[in-house]
Amino acid sequence: MKRSEINSIIRDAICFADKLSFRLPPFAAWTPEDWRSKRHECDEIRDNMLGWDVTDYGLGDFGSVGLALFTMRNGNCPGYPKTYAEKLLISREGQVCPMHFHWSKMEDIINRGGGILVTRLYNADQNDGLDGSDVTVSLDGVKLTVPAGAELELPPGASVTLTRRMYHAFWAKPGHGPVLIGEVSQVNDDNSDNRFFEPIGRFPAIEEDEPPFRLLCNEYPGVS
């Protein structure tokens, strides 16, 4: 991805969150220049990869397959006692978060506002493929069993609980606008806990065609 595209996506994400009155934490506004002065008091942000995350999954087509994210809290590194994580995600119309599951993480995916969120669900089989068995999920505390590959529509305020090794893909329903998505989960490790059905990447290669507007969560400078 070009840095200019990432910058534009982050600016749009800030505007969309603000439009829906979702307030991001103060470090969401820190510039690269701000980060140069941050010392060990900010290690929790660095070590747990809090902050901005923009990905096209290495496919080079963010408009079709991609996601903008902001991780607000996490505790995936030794020395940090949090057993939970929280993210904000933005899915645009025409854009899919591809089919994947998590080995360790259970999560609630929440429609925080905007359009209608659609998620497609499968159980994983013993070989980590797509199983044909029915899928049982909890929708805001209500148990529901659906056929493999079923698409669930979540209006604003609704959520679904995704258990370990449950394949899921999601997107904004066409014609209803982008969706502001919340994720509340056990600790998050994007380096080792994602199993994509199709082999793809997680973090993009970046072409530096302009200075960064915000650093991504894997770009923070170390402390000397």
C-alpha cells in the first residue's frame, strides 16, 4: 500500500468515528513527531501493538479486501496483566474482511453504528478447512443455530460471539453505508493467532510516497 492511501484511510476513519460520536483515546492523535519524545512510560502501547492498523492483507486492493482498525487496549505481552482486548474496526461498502479464525481468542463483534454488518460463519474441521456442520452462536445472549456458511445481519447495536476455531468473514451490507465495528475479546496477537482460510498476509508492505500522518501499531520507534 502507498503511505498516502494509508494516511487517507486513517483520516477517513477519524471522521467516521467522530460522526458517530465514538471518541478515540488521546494517543490516537499522536503524530510521528510526538512519538519521538515518548519514552518508557508508553511501553504498554508499543509492546501490545495498540493504535492504528490498516491492512489490505497483502493483496493490493484495499477497496475490496481490507480493514481499518484501532486497538485501544490489549495485554498480549508478558508483564501486562490485562486478559482482554478492545478494538475499533471500520468496514467500507464493497470491502470484505476475509475468512479466518483464531486459535486462542474468543471475541464479540459488535455493530457500533452506521450500516448493517454481515458475517458469514463456518466451523473449522479437523484439518482447518471449512466444516459442513451447523454453527451455533450467541447473538447478544440469544443462542442461534444456523447452517454452515449462513450470513447473519447485525444492525447497529447488535453483536455476535465468535468462539475459537470458528471461521468468519464480514463486510458492510451494500446500500447501507460503512459500519463502525467494535471488538471485545480475550488478548489479541495478530502475529500468531490468525488462521486465514486462503493464505494471505496480515500487515501490508508500504510504499513511502509521502510522510506518515500517524504511525501504525508496528512502526513505533524504540527507546534508546
